[in-house]
Amino acid sequence: MKIIAGLGNPGKKYDGTKHNTGFMALDHFLQKNALNLERAKFEGKYTKQKIAGIEVILLEPQTFMNDSGRSVAQFAHFFKVEPQDILIVHDDMDMPLGKIRIRANGKSGGHNGIKSIIRDLGTNNFNRLKIGIRHPANVTEASVVSWVLSPFNTEQKQLMDEAFDTASEVITDFIAGKSTQYLMNKYN
């Protein structure tokens, strides 16, 4: 079994904001595959599906970004999913807008959602699909918060739609059992 978790903040107030890139990427995959998150459990909206012969949980934690690990860890423990069979989809300010990068493990890179998952899983040995949202022009703490909680403009949306198409391919390959090294070679 595998878990694919898109990170974001719940509620209409955060729909379409840069920090909800993980939610948007997972929603894109769900839409392409005529699926939806019809269930709720462990502080998350999810669906459990058999895709390409593999049991998969597609999850959007509803705990707010900084506590994403609480939901992800509850799913992983309940369904006995090993960390290396988890793919976390999230935004990354240190990458250009729309750029995709896959990582097999590592530190949080300052991302509070990833910090939470490392803390609650007790390991950093899980996969990440990072989607660039770039830094704001003038970097202050206030400008960073304002940037990640602002929506994409029309030009940015076009780049992100391309990134979400690629993210759907990554998710499909991950579910099919392609190795992280394979994914990094193909998409990074």
C-alpha cells in the first residue's frame, strides 16, 4: 500500500493560494482519474483506491499545514504503510515557479508541513514531490507569509497547470512502483 498526501490549508480562505500547491496538485491527479476525496478519517479527507493493482490512499490532511504530520502519521500507522511508500506533495519557495523536484528523504528545508511529518513519523525517510512557488521579490517574514497565502495570477497559473500535469505523471509512476532514483532521473 502507498500513501500520496498533498499538503495545504483547509477552508475557502486558502483555496488557490501558493501554500496549497500540494492540494492543487493532488486535486489535478484526482480529476484526471475521475476520483474524489469522499471519505474523512484521522483529520484528513481521503480516498482508498486500487490503481494499477496497488492499494493507494490519496490524502489531504485537514490539520492546517504546520500539523500535517499528525494526519499523515495516523494513516501510515493504521494502514501499516512504510515511510518509503509515502509521497508528500508540497510547495517549495526555494525553487523557481512551476519547477518539479523529487527527493527520497532529507531535512525539512524550512517547510513546516515537512517538519511536522518528520516529527510525527519519527523519520525523514519518505519521498517528496516538491513544486516550486519561488520567493517573493522583497523577502521579509511578513512578505513571505503574504506570498504563500496569496493566489497565483493568470501567468503563474499557466506555469502551475503544466507543473500539475507533470506531478500527475510522477504520482502515476510512484504508484506503479518506479524507484525514487528513476523518478529523480526522469523528472528532476
